[in-house]
Amino acid sequence: MPKSRFPLRPASGLAALLALGGCASLQSSDSLLSRITPYHIEVVQGNVVTKEQIARVSPGLTRAQVRDIMGSPLLTDAFHGDRWDYVFTIRRQGTEPQQRTIVLRFDGDKLKSVEAPELPSEREFVASIDTFSGKREPPPLALTDEQRQALPTPPRPAPEPAEPSGPTRTYPPLEPRS
């Protein structure tokens, strides 16, 4: 019986046909791979400014006081030293993109005016970016008395050791005596 020089040729052709048939089935819209989406980076730029923060800012505050309340501005223009711009943008998968711009104008070191759109409260902002589909309660901020009593008692610190006991050593002086 003569041996073929290419014994794997029919098997490799069959494997290639099966692989191509598999590729066609992966393009189906109801396959598992169509449901897997790539990770999109969450882009957050600027300062989140809420209704509570902007309520604390009023004309007459100094630049330092405004910075303590609002944080450092995203933009400070060298040509317009009397203007601070707070810009905030967020693009999060599963939610609508958000963008807000707040302009603060100063007269010297004192705040003169605030230009801001309608801002959400802190709870509204968190709800707008929350992609969790179920209803959940916010975590409690303090323990109840029963939870405090259920906590283990912390270990007592070890008592301070007494002065060392035993023979004392004498050392020669560091400088020669004259």
C-alpha cells in the first residue's frame, strides 16, 4: 500500500471548514459574545458642586473662603484674574453624561457674583450616577446601642514594665582623664 506524502491534508481541510462555520455562528445577535461589552473608562473631570455647596457661597466671601467651600477651581485664566470657572463633566456607562459650568467673579479678593445653573442636591447627584438596578437603603451612619454592646471589648494595654533589675554595668569614661 503506497503511503501518501500528505496524510493530514483531508483532516486539516475538514478542520478549516469547521472553524469557518464556527466564525459564522459567532456573528449571531443572540450569542453570548454579543452580550459581552468592552470596559469603558469612566471619565470624571472637575469639581462636583452641589446645591448645598453653592448655598454656602455668597458675595463678600474672600477667595480663601470660597476655595474652602468649593475646592480649587478647574480653570483660572491669567488674562481674567477676577474669574474662576468650576467645570464638571462625567460620562459613566449606563447613565446620561452630565456637564455643568459655574462662574465666580471677584472684585479684588472679595466674591462679587455667582453664575450657576440649577444644581442637584448631593442625594440627587448620587442617584443620577448610581447604576445599581435594585432599590437599596443607604448604609447607616451610626451604630445603634445594641450594635455597640455587641462589639467585642478592646484588649487592655499591657502594664508598663518596671525598671530593669539585675547587675548594673559601669563603662569607662569616653574622654581620657588628664
